Amino acid sequence: MTAAIPALSHRLRPVLAAICLGATTILLSAVLMPVPALARGPDGIADVAEKVIDAVVNISTSQTIEAKAGGSEGRGAMPQLPPGSPFEEFFDDFFKNRRGPGGKGGDLQPHKTNSLGSGFIVDTSGIVVTNNHVIADADEINIIMNDGSKFKAELVGVDKKTDLAVLKFKPSKPLIAVKFGDSDKLRLGEWVIAIGNPFSLGGTVTAGIVSARNRDISSGPYDNYIQTDAAINRGNSGGPLFNLDGEVVGVNTLIISPTGGSIGIGFAVPSKTVAGVVDQLRQFGELRRGWLGVRIQTVTDEIAESLNIKPARGALIAGVDDKGPAKPAGIEPGDVVITFDGKDIKEPKDLSRVVADTAVGKEVDVVVIRKGQEETHKVTLGRLEDTDKAVPASVKSQPEPEKPVTQKALGLDLATLSKDLRSRYKIKDTVKGVIITNVDSTSDAADKRLSPGEVIVEVAQEAVSNAADVKKRVDQLKKDGKKSVLLLVSNADGELRFVALSVQ
């Protein structure tokens, strides 16, 4: 049996040789065949880069850092070392050299820091667009052209919410400017070109595709980024993202990277947003955004089922500002906005963006769904007063639950709102309804973050005044076969939100 194996192998050698030769021929053919042009990228990249590169600039900034105290609490304090440590003499000399005259006083000397970014010229008069974070807190800003010439720049205006800034400088020779394209027409997989100043290397061209659109990475209230795999690195910030027609379709702003270098995930502010911001900064030196005067939240599947909205869509009005434009127009909590000024609203972010982009004082049609029926309201937009002041979250210790409990429903202990409970939970006199005094930790209510001290104002869009009302209406919904119940809930200060809880 064993002798047959070599013999069989001998007979198969010509066949195996033929197979190997054939495989080699196929392999060589694959290697020698010309690679399609599109596999290397479109040939137009070089033409676009040549046409626009002189409109892309480097931006150099400097900032003076004030002296820091050198005491034990200061950043420049000498480390505490054991007596006789071999490092004691080294650190003593080092810190003496960084102190004032004679090594006394313990204060570090003021010093300057420099940073570099990118930008691009949008007007031959010397108007440049970049990122706000490129020039933030700068004492001096300089524009460096592709040929190395340098000009001092002035700040026209910034918009922190979109991280954009506009600069101006006086050119000594004719400039090349670029135009904005329509970022809404970008398609997934479309080729784009990034030009900028990565790692201070000067004008650098990279290419890739549009990986995603309308990307929300929770960096700001109007997130709507273009995601691209074109290499974007430190120093590219503020530089342009071009389409193959040489139009700016985005401003390169952010990257996701564990190393600080490109891993193929970069984000650009779309040109539709940039163009509007630039126009306002040039005209007013600030942003004048539209204001509707409402608080909104997501329409979840449970909320949609409770409101008879199919499919789940739109922005749910959770509260209406008494002094805002929405109130006199008849918009109410519980309305779901599905169209604003002719634009479809699929989620809350859509409404935030379109309202902000709409001119102050413009009258618009707002289509809402109220109790299953569509209604159109005319609203004249106000102006959003932007503020950069952070509002600290109030931290309150949870008081002991009120006992005895009047009713139990939906995993909640409920009580009629009395003076004692209002005082105990510090609930404003304007808040009416049924108070939650305890939440079952295993219930749907706990998952939806309901907590003691909150007040149920409405059940299934009907006002409630005592715990028995809540119990009765929940029981009726169960009999009607409803899967969930929509609650309008208020906190102690009167801020409202909608919560859908399972009744099964």
C-alpha cells in the first residue's frame, strides 16, 4: 500500500505541473494586467490641486502665557525630594534657572506659545476662513501664503458653535480665491481632496472619499459633519475639503485618532453651513440665529405609539417659552413638529439646525401633529441669544419618600400634591399634578429615569390632579389594549418632558 503512493505521485507529476503552470500564468496575468484608473483615484486630482492650492494658506498664531506661581501649589513647583536625593541638585539648578533674578520670587517667566493651522481665501480682498480653535485666544495671527509671503491678519468674527472663524488681511499682490460648492449634493463614495498644513509641513494634498454625511458626533448643537477618509492630521484644521470641480464642500475640523495621526476618520463642516456663517460674520461680525422658543425631545417608538404617529418621526415639543415666538403662534407641549418652513423634520437635530439657519424675523409655516391630526401654524422667528456661560447642574439630595402612598401605578408610588410635599421637594407653586414619591428600581419608569420629586402633569395628554386619576387612566389604557402610556412630567422648577412607559 505504501509503495503505491510514490508511484501515483509519479503519474500525477505532469498533471500537477500543468496545473501549477496554469496557476502561474493566471497569477502573472493578474500582476501584469493594467490596473483600472479609478483604482488609483481620478486623474483630475492633480488638476484641481494645481488650480486651488494658492488659495490655501497656513495660519500662524502666538499667545502669551502669563507667569505661574512657583510655590508648592504652582505648576512650576520644585518636586518634593528626600534630603540627599541624587536628583535634588539637578532639580534645584533647573528651577533656579526658570525663576526670576537671583532665583528668588518663585515665579516662572511669561512666555509665548505658537500654533499652526490652515485656512483658505474666499475673497480676493483678503478674506480667509478657518476654524475658531485655530485662532482662539491668539494675541497675534499671521497668514502665510503658499509662496512663503507672510501677512498680519485681523479677526472679523467667530462662531464657537460651528467652530468657524473669519479673518482678513491686506494683500500686496492679486490673490486667488475659491468658491463654495453645494455640500448637499455630495454622494457617499464621491472623491474629495483635502489641502492643508499637517504637522507644519506646508501645503499638502491628500485625497479620499466621502465616507458618511450628516454625521452627529455630539461636539455641538448643530453637528452635521461630512466624514471622509482623506488623510487629515494636526495642522489641517481650518483647511478646505474640495470636490473634483475645485469647489469647497467642507472645512476640515476634527479627527478621531488614538495616536494623533490620521486613521481615515476625519470630519469637515459642510459648506452649506460654512457659507451661511461666513456671510453673517462678514456682515455683522456675529451670528444671528433664528429662535423658536421651545424645548424639544426625541419621538421614540413608544411615544409615537402613544400619539398615534406612524412611523416615529419629528421633534416633540416638551415645553414652550412664555416669551418665545412659538407661544403666540399656538404651538403647545405635546405637539410634534414634522415640517418647518417646507423642510421635513425627521429628528430633533433637524429642527435645531433649520431654525438656527432661518433668518430672524422671517414668518414660516410650522406643521405639527396634535392628537393625531396635522395642523399648520405661522410663526415669526425671534433671535437666539447665544451665551457661552455654562449652567451648572443643580445637585439635590433625594428627600425621603412621602408616606403613606396614595396609589401605585407603572412602578411608581404616587401621591396627591399637598403643601407638605410641595415644601419637602421644593416644588414651585405653578407646578400642578401628581407627585412621584418612590420609583421601583426594576421598573420601566426607573429605566426612563423618573425620580422622586417629579410631578406627573398629564396622562395620555389629559391633565391629572390626584393619584386616583393616574391609576384610573392607566387601567383604562390597559383595557383599551394600549402598549404604552404617555406622561407629561415636570421637575420642581416647572421644566417639562414627555415619557412613555409600558403598561403591559
